[in-house]
Amino acid sequence: MNEEISNIIEDIVLKDPEKIVFSNPSGSQSDGFIKIIINKIVLKDIPTYQIEQYTEKQVFHRNISCDLLKDALIDLFEKPYRQVNVFAERYQMELRIGKKGNYHLTRKHIDTSEPRIRATGNNRQKNHIIKEGMAVPALIELGVFTPEQKVKNSMQDKFRQINRFTEFIDDCLRDFHKEKINIIDFGCGKSYLTFIVYHYLKEIRGIEPDIVGLDLKSDVIKKCNDLAGKFGYNGLRFEKGDINGFRAPFDKVDMVLTLHACDTATDYALYNAINWGADKILSVPCCQHEINGQIRSERFTALTKYGLIKERFSSLVTDAIRGCMLEYSGYRTDLMEFVDIEHSPKNVLIRAQKHNISMEKRKKALSEARNLCEEFGLDQTLMRLILKDTQEK
Ligand SMILES: C[S@@+](CC[C@H](N)C(=O)[O-])C[C@H]1O[C@@H](n2cnc3c(N)ncnc32)[C@H](O)[C@@H]1O
């Protein structure tokens, strides 16, 4: 088998296909089958490939586990089918093979707003971007997947979080048609999210990512750089540093991410993103201690006298102020539920996209944030940083 076909097979497996069709056989070496269809199905909760082999009058079925797809493809590519069509959730490929072995390959990345081809079966997998059985080697090394590509029990919540985050990114990038994207993941920690985002962009969306993960901890930074090197992820690197005062590593920052960056680290990340004019910001904050330590009220003592209510209210007030300050800074902003609370109590996601927002609306957002600060005696970091620059009173 020539190297190019081997690469095409690798590529097909990486795309986690839902359906592959081999058709248009020539000669007698196709075992008498006129067409082969491979469908991804879910049998008793286990993703499986079902191979349908068609003769003129009959169809024969056999099932194989996902990790045997590559072997099955190698076998089928040895047979003289002249046409191969591959359908994945966000990707389609057509390969036409000529009589002399020459071939013509067309690929199409599918806009995420188009209907998707889904795996069928009694027990469908949830509509996740990253699924069990998918070949994402970094997830095994990071300890999210077992070597059999199943989610480890202890990592179910984290898996859900990074998948959900990636779905938000997917949604955010509907209108993104450039070939390259520059992203910073602030407070990347062990970088489960960072590696998944890289995989998603490069392998599933076909966008060339340049991603920097930043964290204070030198041991995790070293580990993550080693891992990126091991997998040849050229567009992924990790730096040790403080978010506060970090200088943009790209001329143009397209997207800033934070997942559970502690307390005011989220504020410095948002502030950097705003200052750099990042087009898109996705941020799931964590442990909003700053406001919890300040909050007081003459009138609304019911909100501050119970520890639990005070803590939750402080978090909500913090994120509401952040939302307003992003709007004030020219970002269309939504605060959304990230994952169900049972999978993380820190489940608010701030989604902000640079937008042409009228000055009237921006000022209104600022006054809404001010009202909260006045009512509850607050000095909130993101607000302070932004107002210091604009010298608003
Ligand atoms: C709760 S962990 C989240 C890690 C990762 N994003 C995740 O969700 O798995 C928060 C991370 O933020 C990092 N961090 C906190 N403050 C930071 C700062 N000022 N600059 C850089 N990293 C920071 C911590 O070292 C830690 O690794």
C-alpha cells in the first residue's frame, strides 16, 4: 500500500467517521460485493462499526470494535473499489481511484449549522464533539481515556466539562472562516481542555491552531510541553507565567479561554482579552472570593447573613459585573449554564464576542455594574482595571 493511501486511512480514522461507503468495484477481486457500507452504531452503550457487504441480492452484516476500523480500511483499500465516500459529523471526503491507481480526493468541512449525520442504534451516544472510542491519543496520556478509549470513571465530570466547552467553541466559530486561529488558554493547569481544543480545531474543523496555554505552575507546563512535543502538535505550546501583566504572544488574538481560573485570575484574563481586542472570549469562572470578602448591605441583609446564600450571591454578582463590563467594553455578552450543577458547581459560562455596541448601551451596562457596587459596597477587579484605563468616574 502506498504511503499516501496509508495517510488517507489515518486521516479517515482520526475524523471519527459516522459512515463510509466503498462502491464502484472493478474486476473480480472485490469478493463479489458490489458495495460496502460501514456505519457507526452504538450497541449496548458501546460505539461499534457495522460493516454491510452488498451482493446483487443479499446483504451481509458484521460488527467490529472501533479500534479495528483502521485494519478493516486497510483491507478494503486493497480491494478494487473505485470510489470511497466518508461522512463524519463535520467532515466529508470523496476519493475516486482511477484504473492506473491515480486518484482524485475532495474534502469538505461542514458548517456546524448544517444537519449532522449521527450514529444510529438503540443507545445513541450524546451529541458530544469528543466521543468515547475516538482516537485522541493525548486523552489517554492525560488520564481521561483508558487505553481502550473509554472515559475513566474518575474523569467523567472533567470529560463532560471539556466536551461542553468545546461545543461552545464550536458554536462560537460558526462564522469563522479563516485558515488559522490564535488562542490563549489562561490558567490551563493540566490542560485537558487545551489539548482537546487543539485536536478539535486541527483534526475536526481543519483549522490551523496556534494555541498558548499559560499557568503559574512550572511542573504542569513542562509536562504539557513534553506531551505536545510527543504528539507533534506544532501549534500548541505552554508557558509559565502570571495572567496579570502577560503580554500577548500573537499580533492578533482571536480567542481567549479560561476554565476555572481561580478568583481574580479570571478578571485579569478578561482584562487582557479586552485590551488585546480578542474577538471571542469564553470563560468559566471559579471561586469568586473577592466579592464574598467585601459584600455588605443595609437593605438586603437576607442575602448576606446565610453563608451559603452569601457565597452563591457573591459569585452571581461577580459574574454579573463582569458581564456588564464586557458589554461596556464593546462585547456582546451572554451568561449561560455551562454544565449541570451535579457535574460542577462552577457552572456559569461567560460568552463574549466583539460587536458594534452603541455607546448608549455600553454606558447603560456600566451604570448597571455601578449600581451593584454601590448597593453592596464592592470594588471589583475587572471593573477597577477597565475604569482605570478609561478614567471614567
Ligand atoms: C482550577 S485550575 C483549572 C485548570 C484547568 N483550566 C482545568 O479546568 O482543568 C486553575 C489553574 O489556574 C492557574 N492560575 C491561577 N492563577 C493564575 C495566574 N494568576 N496566572 C496563571 N495561572 C494561574 C492555577 O495554577 C491552576 O492551574
